[in-house]
Amino acid sequence: MKEKIDIVFTWVDGSDPNWQKKARKYMPEKDFDNQRFRDWGTFKYVFRSIEKYAPWVHHIYIITDNQCPNWLDLSNPKVSIVDHKEIIDEEYLPTFNSNVIQINAHKIPGLSEKFIIFNDDMFFNAPVKETDFFKNGLPCDFLVENALTATIPWFKSLFGAMLFVNQKFDKHKFIKENFSKYFSIKYGLQGLRSFLSLPYSNFTGFMSTHWGQPFLKSTFKNVWDDFGEELEKSSYNHVRDSDTDIPDYLMRYYQLAMGKFTPVRIKNRSKYLSISDEFKIIKDVITKEKYLGFCLNDDLLDDDQYEKIKKRTIDLLESKFPEKSNFEK
């Protein structure tokens, strides 16, 4: 029997006047930037990439705040809209905090035990198999230690996540029990980072990439069982708060520290791109199937740049994924 593997997206239409009105009650004016929430019109191409390169996906869930992409055909049995109130207790709503949303993803009704969390700017770029995400019943991932260095306030929450991990797990016990996962040759030269971290008795941090993250639903339940009180307190943050947020990264860190993963090759797995990168670089990544996937991040261009770059970006994605998917009206 084929494994059921779902995909979960978080999505917001920041141009929606009703959403903006609600958000302004919680977000300081200086933090309320329409550029931050503008819609590039690229989300439908994410679905085209799924249909083209990952047709084995069982079901797609889109977590939203009483919204729905206007192009989405909800009669397609493989896609569902999940409203915040279906997975987050009313006392924490409304929320504009992606951490709060994602740490509750396991509560989606009908969600499979195996699922992948994607952002709406992450695409498949080449044919992928189920075994690129789950193998031997476990998520495909890599545990490479990495010294956390704080460059922006948001990193404070990552330090908090590592605090929980080191309170719960013993690094040396993990290495003894999961030697081949800690020193896997699949990590390539990146594995040297872990070797250099051996003198430290606790985990120093975990390297990550910005692409689809596979999870076991039971991992989320384990984290909530162990740190439910702390997660509930963090859920009161309607907007991000780097001092008190518990990031969704904790779920991955916990899963790694439990040894619930199958080592995967890091090289050429995914590529992180900024929308303002030199166009030749973006085009080379998207037109060639060197990487399994890519993230196309909006780095807050001004309006003039936005209009120009949006057009060439859409044109490029249209040439890559010209066929309308069954998810579109």
C-alpha cells in the first residue's frame, strides 16, 4: 500500500482589506508594511510544480485566516482550506504569528502521520520521489551541528528552541545511539561542522535549509506533551516576539534529537533565492533541474522594482510551468 504523504502550506492574502483591518489592531504601524504581505501571484505555480514533479502527494492543506486563493478550485478532492480556528484555540486568535500557526499544524483534521510543511514561496524544481522525503518510515533530514550566531532579534527564539532540546536530550547519548546519523557521509563536507562541535557537551544548534520540511505528526504531539505549558504561553503572541516566541523550528530540532530521521544528501537538495538576485542566477536555477527545489524569497523591493521584477518572475515561472494544474479553476 502506498504511503500517504500530505503537504501543508501557510498562506495569507495581505492585500485583503478585511485582513489588514484586523492586523492593524495588533501590529504596530511601523511594523505594518504592505510590501511584507504583497501577493506576487506565484502560489498557483507552486501547485503546478507539485502536479508536475510530485504527483504522489496524497493531500494538500492550506492554513489561512478566513481566506482562499481566488484561483483555487476547491472541488478538487486533493486540496482543503483549513481556517485558523480549526486548529488554534479561540483564546489565541486572531494570530499573525507564523510560529503559532505552524506549531499547531498537527491538529489539522485528517492530516496524515507523514506530512511536509512548505511555505508559499517554495517550489519543486525536478522530479521527486516519496523517498526523497520519507524513507524507512522516517523523515529524510540531516543533523549537522552549527554554532548559532545572532544577527537579527529573531535568532533569540532559535536559542530558546535549543534550550528546550538540551534540557530534554543528552548529546553524547545521542551520538552513541545514532553514530551513523551523526557522522553520515551523505552530509559531505558539511559534516565537519558536527566534528568541530564534538568538544561541546550540548547541541550547539542545527544547520537548516529553506525548503519543504518533512515531519511525523507524532513528533508534534511529543513536543506538546513535553512543553505544552510553554507552547501555550507562546501562543498568546498575536505577532512575532523574538523574546518569548517558540519557533516552529523546535519541532524539527526535537525530531532530530530523537533520532527520528533518515540521513539525506544535502548537496543540490534545494536552493535559496531572493527575488532581487541577479536574474541570470534565478533563471539558471529554475530552467535547469540541478536542484530538487528552490525558495524564491521576497526581499522587500520598492514598488518600482516590484512591478518590473514581478513581471519577469511570472514570465519565467510560466515558461517553466505552462500547463494549468487541476487545482486551478
